[in-house]
Amino acid sequence: MNRAVWERRLQRIWYENSKAAMLLLPFSALYCAVAVLRRLAYRAGWLRSVRLPVKVVVVGNLSVGGTGKTPLVIALAKRLHQDGLRVGILTRGYGGRAARWPQIVTPDSDPQQVGDEAVLLAARTGLPVIAGPDRVVAARRLLDVTPCDVLISDDGMQHYALQRDVEIALVDAARGLGNGHCLPAGPLREPAGRLKDVSTVVALGDSPLAEWAMTLQPGAARRVDSPSHTASLDSFRNQTVYAVAGIGNPDRFFAMLRAAGLDIRTRAFADHHRFRSEDLRFDDSRPVLMTEKDAVKCRAFAQHDWWYVPVEAITGATFDDWLRKTLE
């Protein structure tokens, strides 16, 4: 059984009130206790945390899977940069196989070495990006290379060794916190009460858990092998296209394409799937639409009829004002 199937089964347990979750509750209780004790150890000073000489903004979530963190990090980095701040981005480099960490990331970096999200962040922002599992080491390395006023840590809520000035938690309005249990019975990395301690909560959609609502706005499709070539989503109407996604929540991408009026045949892969050309080999010559995160892993062998659909995180001016005031 491949990883994508396992992910689907787990999500049914987590988000559909499956009775199978009850069997996993003892393991969840242990996981939850360890998570709480670990956080308390950092707060009490038993485990060392580091304060950097720059502002640190953490963007993360409680649940595993996609909640729109990467698009929000891109949007925040661009806005703060437009405000005249020198911005750097920290990311895990998940899926990267580099022999040494941390790794300075550029738009031309190999996603097999540094991770797909890292390359996407570098390509979309044009700002300094560094990938590495140790956020403190990565941050210090980045500051050695380039001066920064603000560091944004992508998916950094649970990396307590790095102290933060602003902590933004994301939730998916459609999924909420699932069944409310910690891993493995539920999707939570920490107990739900953790949301009370963050600076603010942003929801992808409208949610009573959040203070702010965010939407993901699709842009024009771009050719994977030549991003300067664009096509409106409307141009793909009146035909059937293949929709491919290897992200935390593929159904969100598929729903976005359907909302744009497209007739799609879906193909879902596991999050951070390492694409090969045969994964996208179909029996006909219909166009293929994929996410931007997947496209960075397919550009080396992309066909002319493969396209990716970039998205922009929209939060509104009041959220931008809140962030600026909080940083000040």
C-alpha cells in the first residue's frame, strides 16, 4: 500500500469521526503528554531556547497537512519587504536529501536536495531562504550570509528552541481541528488549547477558531517548462483536463479548479511526493494542471502541455496593519 493511500485512510479517521480513532487514543494521550512536557521544559528553561537579534515571525499550525502556510509565508514576506524591511525565510527543507544542513536556497536549487517548499519560497519571493531542521542553526547561518530585520519561520510553531516575537497559527475552516485528538488518533501535533497562547489565529476560510480569514486566489496557469507562458483558467474550459496534486490536502486544489468551471480528472499523490515522468503519463494528450509546489519537482522533465496554477494568500489590509503594529 503506497503512502498516498495511507494518508487518505488516516484523514478519514481524523476528520470523519471514525471509530478506529478510539483504538489509538492511548497512544495519543502519550503523544499529547510528551508535547506538553516538552513545551513546558522550554518555558521553564530546562531546554535551551535562543533569542536572535532580529524579529522572528513564526507561521505554523496544530494539525498535520496543508492549511495554506506556504502561501501565507510568501504573502507576509513580500509585504514586509515592501515596507522596507530586510526579510529572510527559514524552512525545514522537508524531503530534501542534502548531506549537510543548513542549505542556502535559490530558485534554481534542486528540490530533491533542499525540499520542494524551500525552492518554491525562494522562487516566489526572491528573498533569502535557508533550509534546515535546526531553526537556530539555520537562522544564524542566514544572518551570517545576509543582514535581516525580520525572519519568518515556515511551519515553525513546534520549534521552541527558536524564540519568537509573533506566532501565527493557521487552521483550515473546512476541516477545523478534526476529531480534536493528538496524533495518531487525530491530526493534532499539540493539544487544541495551544491556540490560546499564539499571537493570532488565521483561518483558510471562515472559522470561529480564528480572528482573521484568508482566501487563496488562483492566478493564471503557467507552463511548467516555461513559466513566462501563461493561460487563463477559462481557456481550459470546454475540455477535460488532468488535475494532479501531491500536497497535504489535494481536494482543496481540485475544488478550486472545479470552482473555476473546469472539468477535471483527478490524480492525488502523497504530500511531498517525488514525481517521476511516468507518474504523469496518461493515455491521451489532455493538458495537465498541477500545484506550484509540485511543479518545482517536475520542471526537469516537463511536457509542453503541463501547467501549474499559482495561488496568492489574501488576508486584507487590517491584518497587514495588525502585523506591522505587533512587530513594532
